[in-house]
Amino acid sequence: MAIGGIEVATIGFVFIFVGLVLLAFWLWMLVDCLKRPDEKFAIGGNNAKLIWILVIIFTGFIGALLYYFLIKRKIKDTEEMTG
């Protein structure tokens, strides 16, 4: 069956592919957060790592995206500037 000239199976494969990409990104950010030393979290004190782990787990892709821009990318940029 076609909807607007596009096969329904093709739309399904696109959704599955996008879902797998989002899942891979989420897992990548979760693993990065788990491996990152506690002192690399600039704000949040002793519980910053735990808070970020919970944010990533409970908010899914949105939390992973926030982690990427607020922690991972920010630290990477500062390391490049100093190193």
C-alpha cells in the first residue's frame, strides 16, 4: 500500500532506522557519563554524576542531548583550548 507515493514499509524502515540511531546516541551518552571521572563535572558537587545518570535514563534522548551539549561538548572544547 502506498501513501502519497511512498510505500508504508519504507516509512516503517525509516522510523526503525531513526529509532536505532537515537538509541545508539542515548547509550553513547550514558556510557560516557558512567566512565567520566567525578571531577570532570563542573557543577553539582559530589552528586553531579548520579544526577546526570538519572537525567539521561529518565528523560531519554532529550537528557542525552542536554548532557552532550552541557557536559561532553563543553569539556571537549575547554580541553582543546588548554591543550
